[in-house]
Amino acid sequence: MKIIRAAHLGMCFGVRDAIALALQHAKERPLTILGELVHNEAVLTSLRSQGIRIAPQPELVETPTAMITAHGASERAIKRARGLGLNIIEATCPLVDFAHLSVAKLVRAGYHPVIIGKRDHVEVRGLTEDLAEYDVVLDEKDLDTLKERARFGIAAQTTQPIEKVRHMVSMIRQRFPNSEVQFTDTVCQPTKQRQLAALDLARNSDVVIVIGGANSNNTRELVTTCGRYCSRVFHVQDAAGLRADWFFGTSTVGIAAGTSTPDAVIDEVEERLEAFAREAAECTTELTHPLSLVATA
Ligand code: SF4
């Protein structure tokens, strides 16, 4: 059984930088992160083990300092947290900042903002909370909720697949032929690279293992992408989630991983797959050994 890794996989620079910033501040003062810094249980457990607290909202923070995650937050949310007397550190990824700036620019230019993404995702809440009016759409059926506007300004959650985003933009153009539709591509480069690499991997694998947190949007998108070219795609959070029977009769296993998956977790999954491969090879050797053939004849 051959094991191959996607050309691009695992933790992106935005998540790495946010973790480094949290660890650096936590050395100097008690720190609470507002919400999940990343949607990955292994990373969160490691942060907690180093004394960092995690609270879902500013009212529940018990340390003087709180950190905004890489997913960003609205000005309104940051103001509210400061209003509670909290010292706020921002670990917002620069590519999420770019999405905020792009949406603000579209609104200033008179476009009605439409975000392609998940309405209840923390990044999308951050992108929309400061807006007086907006729409969030994820798939074609959501387009029924859009009213005709003279000008639509479209941006996307940074972790949406770019192909799907482009398709949604063209659907909006078709549905509202009299409207001016301006699209700013805010899907981040690491997401694009991982999506493209996952497609290539799925085309060349019998089984694909996608590693990432159960709540990780970009990991779930990778599962969907791989599923278009490979019928056996499994999502695991870590090596403990693997099952030997997924790999019977398999010649190539591909590994992909979301942007919040640590290298150590990817390495553990690969090691476990190598162990399965060794066991499968030993099993085949035993079955094809001349003595075993005599014994079963
Ligand atoms: S997934 Fe993209 S936008 Fe999100 S933290 Fe990583 S690089 Fe930044």
C-alpha cells in the first residue's frame, strides 16, 4: 500500500502566527482566547495545557487580557469587549483583514454586500456584524432569499472553495441580469492551494484520509472536494480515528489535512497508515507463501 501526501496540506501561516502570538502573550500574562482559536481539538488541548483559557464570549472572560482569533471579529464586537474593560489582542489573519477591507470598500462604493459562506461561522459573523444590510448565501437554494438590487458587491468567506464561489457569482449574475455585480475574490491562497492539491490527490488515490477538526469548515470542504474524484474519503481528527478495514485491497492512500491541523497529527496518521501497510504486506506474504498454499489447498 502506497501512502502519498497532498502537495499542500495542514496548518496555514494565519493559524501558526495566531498560535505563536497566544503563546508569546501567555508567557507574560494570563490570557483568554475569545472563541476557538482554531477548530482543532488537539491544538486547543495543547493551548489549555499551557495555561491559556478559552471563553465563548467577553462577558465570561476572567483575565484582564483577551485575544481575538485568526477568524477576526467585527468592530462592534471588539468595542463591546473593550467596553467591559478587557485589554484586547488581535490575532486576526491578514487575509481575513483583507476580506473585511474588501467588504467595506464594496459598501462604500454603493454595492449591496453579499457574502458567500456559512451564516453562523465566526468569520462570517465578523464580516457582517458591522453592516446595516447584507445577505449571506452558501448554495443555490439560498439565492431565493436575495432581492433584486441595482448593485451587488460579492465577497466570500476565506475558506470556501473558489470554484463553488465562482459558480455562485455566475448564478447571481444570471438571476439578476439587470444588476451590476462586482466580485472581490477573498478566498485565501492557502485554502486555494489545499483545495487544488486535494483534487489532484483524490484523482490518484483509492482511499483519501482528510485530517482535521470535526468543526473545521475548510476540512469539511476538503472532504467534499475529494469526494468528487474518489469514492472512499474518510474524515478523521487524529490517528485514533483510522480503521484498518478501510484499506483492504487498497493500493494508494492519499492524505490531505485542513488549515488548522498540526504537523504532529499528520505525522501520527501517516505512521499509523504505514503500520497498516506493513501488516497488509505481511498478510499477503503469508497467504502467497508456498507452504500456506499447500496448507489451504
Ligand atoms: S485559512 Fe486562510 S484566512 Fe484562515 S487563517 Fe489560514 S490563511 Fe488565514
